[in-house]
Amino acid sequence: MMEHWDSLIILSLFGLLFKICGSMAVPESRPNVLLIMADDLGIGDLGCFGNVTLRTPNIDSLCKEGIKLTQHISAESLCTPSRSAFLTGRYPVRTGMVSRNGIRSHGIINSLGVSGGLPRNETTFAATLKKYGYRTALIGKWHQGLNCKYRNDHCHHPKHYGFDYFYGMPFTLFYSCVPDPSCDTELAIAKKLWLCMELIIIAVLTLTVGKLTHLVSIPWLFIICIILFGFLLAFSWFCSFQNDMYWDCILMRQHEITEQPMKAERASLIMLKEAVSFIERNQDKPFLLFYSLLHVHTPLPTTNEFVGSSKHSFYGDFVEEMDFLVGKILDAIDENGLKNNTIVYFTSDHGGHLEVMRGRLHIGGYNGIYKGGKGMAGWEGGIRVPGIVRWPGILPAGKVIEEPTSLMDIYPTLTALVGATLPQDRVIDGRDLMPLLKGDVQHSEHEFLYHYCGPFLHAVRWHPRNSDAVWKVHYVTPIFQPTGAIGCHDALYGICPCEGENVTHHDPPLLFELSRDPSESKPLSPDNEPSYDTVIKRVKKAVKKHQKTLTPVPEQLTLYNKDHIWLKPCCGVFPFCLCDKETGKFTL
């Protein structure tokens, strides 16, 4: 009888030990992660954020099933620096993804011929999750650089930052990516020129060998003339290839160029197919998919099925097509039985581009009640973006969080999710969102958020602990008309400069209380705000402390943002860079 009890005790101890060890181990079933980032989408463009004229049913449904973040902030109001902060959880000024060049368009990677890019010593959420057994992919826009020393070194390729698989645009959409009808003719001529060049090369080699072996008897002058004609043909070809469409508007699968130039109207459909395929291939293992949309960046290359579908012309059509694409990705998650085990996050890299036009028609986004937009430094319209997080069964549905949060929070949130530790050799500015999302805490960990324009600090947000107030202090603001019309004074492409004569330095600083005045329309002063001096002094103290944490690093977009023809990608024999390896019909 005693032996029986001894056996039971031993089995119980083993069971308890197994339970303890099991709780310490990394869980077998880890959630998949789907990160969806729109490009240039205004916070006011979505139905669940207040729009009543654009149809975004799929994103609105995501809102109802998840948590809506109403004070979600990007680290910059431009693509490249904002996305670098999203990937690394760090302000762009820390990684060097900034420019102090007076031309604000240099605040982004401005072509695939530049050598700058996200430094290789930076750690991304993809790299961290890959170490913990996740399959990782980036489908869509990259815009963090490509080459360093020659056109195929791919030193800034997503592969080096933790992404197992990449398909998409290494650059970004620009006006040149949608050719006018004459470019179709140019492309057809270009293909014929390349055929002529191949024939000339074959003829020269054949005649030279024949001449040297005495098989043919023709003068050397004739061969030289053919060679000179070939050079002339190549030079004519090269001169015709000054359009950025050929060099920057390309699609890549891993390291291979699949389209040069790409057909922009079908690019998003191919990317959708790639994203769905990745989900299907990895449904039985944990994955991270960063679905980086080309929508809704100009020039708005909408498919025929959505042209004229909205009440807001080109831009509205593109927004509604974007919602359709998001719906298809969510359908793929559902159809593969992954909904309850997948965290879905939706956002935009920064606010809508107010000043962009096509002819006399404004085709930019809508930032709701918030002042400013893309490229307008620290104004809310350029940095406040939609934030949606869904994780069925773990996070409450339909919850709204009005606390300050940041795109930089995704990196530490995912790191904590898999049980990893943040790098200890650098400052991580993001915070783990899960306690706030789950309701374990009610107050954001971000007491201060710093709003940069390139390397220049323009504004600071202060959310005092144990207070509902959110203060915003502006030290510098760009000169622009706050109506949303063409307004940035002397701006290139409607992007405001960060310094110089086209910005205003405020002394004393401008102060707003965003919790009462989110549109930043009523500057406060000591005369109408008793806390004015206290807030200004407290924020000034925080700025000094923050600046002590900054370490000088090479500014990638200042030093390495010059266009070099030898760095331009080429899918053929330079300069005959034409290819289309995407066969088949891509339809909605």
C-alpha cells in the first residue's frame, strides 16, 4: 500500500515539475503577426475614424473587431524616416535616417541610385522574430535604400534586416511610375533597339573572328564603322533613359528584378497574390508578414475596376481599392483558420499629403480636424495616423484608446510578445503596447514624445502622469496656409523645409492643450493659461534630458543621398534595362 502512495507522490512531483518547466518554455503556439501599413493615408480617410463619404468597410470591420488608437503618432511626417522608426523602435535622428539639407525632398531616399540606407547595425522587429522561429516577409514598399558601392551589392536589401522573403518596390511610387501613353511607344522602340544592339554585337564578333582567321575579306574600317554605329545607338538609348520610370519604378522578388519598369496599375494585385501565397505557405508555422501598401501614394495607379468608384475622384478610388486589398488579406487569414491566432495591426506611415495635385485637382488625403499634413513637421495632421490592433480572444473588441501611442511601439511590443529582450546597447524609444491594449494599465508609458523634422526638434508632446491632459509645445513651425490648399511657402513637391527662412522659430514657444484643442487652433499664453510657465519649463527640462541620450551618427540622407548612375538596378545588360517576368493576368 505504501509503495502505491510513493508512486502517486512521485508521479505528482513529476507532473508539477513538467507544468513549471512548460510554463517557462516558449509556447508552441505563438501568434502570427500581420502588419499592414498604408502610404500617405490621412487619418480622416477611414470610416471608423469619422469619414462618411469614402467606403472602407473592411478596415471599419477591423476597427469593430479590434482596438482603435486615436492618438497614434508617427516619428516623422515623411516616408523614409517614419518607416525606419517603425522598423527599429527608434527616432530617425538616432539611426541617421535624416537630412539637414535645405531641400526637404532630401528627407527621404530620393532614388535607387543613392548609397544611403538604414544602417546595417540597426535591429528590426523582423530580425528579432526570425531568431525566435518566425518566418518573416515584406511584401510591398521598402524605401530604406538598396545599394552601396555597385548596382548589385544590395547592401540595404530587406534580407539584411531580418526578412526571409521580399517582393515589392525597393523604392516608392512617384509620378514617373505611371507613364503617359507616349512611354508605351518608347518602350516598344527600346526593345527593338536592344534587338538591334544584339545583332550588331553578334555581327562585330563574327566579322572580327572572320577577319583574324582570314575567312572573310573586308576592310577593318567597315568593322570600326559598325562598332561606332553601335556606340551611337547605345548613346541614343542611354539619353532616352533619363526618365526615372526606368530606374526607380521596379519590382523585385528577393534579389531578382522582375519588372523594369513596372506596370504600376497591376503591381498591387501581384503583391496581394504574393502576400496571400506567403500566408498559405506558412499557415502551419508562426509568421510575420509586413504588408507595406503602395496605396495611397501618388500618382494613384488605380485598376480599371475601381476607377470612378468613389465620390472623391482619383484619390477616393485609390482609397477604396486599398480597402478592398486589405479585405482580401484578412480573408486569407480567415480562410486558412488563422484569425484567432493572428495579431493584425493597421496604420499609415504618416498623415495625408494635402498639397499634391493633378492638374488643378487636389488629390491628397484628408486629415480630419488636424492641422497640416505630410511633410509639415510637427503639426498633428502630418504625424497623427490611424492605429488599429486586432487579436480575437486576447484583446477586447470595439475598444477605443485615446492615450498617446507611437509607430515605434510595434518593435518592443513584438519583442515582448515572443519573450525576447530589447537591445541593451542602444536607446529604444518605443514602448510595449500590450499592457495598455489588454487594460492592465490605463495610462500610456509615453510621458513625452518628440516631434522631429529631419534632425531638428520642432515640437514636444507631454502627457503628465496621472493626468488626462496632453500638452503640445512647438518651437519651430513651417510657414504654410492651414486651410489645406497649396500652402507650404517655397516648398518642393508640397513638402515644407525644416529650417531656414521658410520656418518660424517661436520664442516663447507655441503651446496647445491637445486634450481640449486637438486641431491646434488656439495657442495658449500666460494670459489665458495659468499652467503655461510650468508646462514650458517642464518640457524644456525633458528636452535637455532627451538630447543627452542622442549619439552623433552619420546622417544617411545628408551624406549619401546623391544619385549615381552606377548604383541604378538593371535587369539586363546596362543600359538595356528592360524586363517583364510577371506573366499571366492579374485581376480583382
